[in-house]
Amino acid sequence: MIRKDKRLIKDRVIYDRENPYDFLFVGEIKLDGMPRTSVIAGSNENGWEHVSVCPVGRCPTWDEMCEVKDIFWGEEEECIQIHPKKSQYVNIMDHCLHIWRHKDGMKLPEIGR
């Protein structure tokens, strides 16, 4: 679900009437120091929620992606960024990065602690 946040400039949000956890958000986000940034968020039938973050003219920084993650999901929820095989790259929009979260709260492996 999309949290209410003053940094989100909503263009439209569409919820599935039968399953309110299935949604599509299209709009913009305004973070300090970040250029105009398109955001598309949604969920799919495979149980994944997804946010695309596309600033004009450059890729988002790690800190910006962390802030976006905390806007769409809680600070203690685990999410991932995926680096697929080069043969499976899809680049529809320049400078666009993605965050994914499985709805069942799938536990990620322990990493560098």
C-alpha cells in the first residue's frame, strides 16, 4: 500500500477492487537535491511490489533510493535491487533504478554484518 507522504506528488493511483493490495501508482517524488523524478509503483500477481525511480538527467543515488524505499515501505522491511543477467536487461527509460519487495515478507539472506 502507498503511504501518505508529502514528498509524493500523485498523478493517479489505481487499486484492484477485489484485492486492495494490488495497486498502480504513477506520479512524481520530490526529495531535497533531487531533480524532477518520475515514480511508478505497483504490485503483480506473483506477489511482488515494485517501485521505479527515474530522475531527469541522472541516476538516483544510494541515499535517494533508501529514502524512496522508506516512503513506500517501512524502515524495517527488507527490499532488494536486482542485477539481472546482461542478456535480460530491459532499459525502457534512462537513469531508472528499481526496488522490489515480496508481499509475503520473504526473508533475505544474511549479508555482511
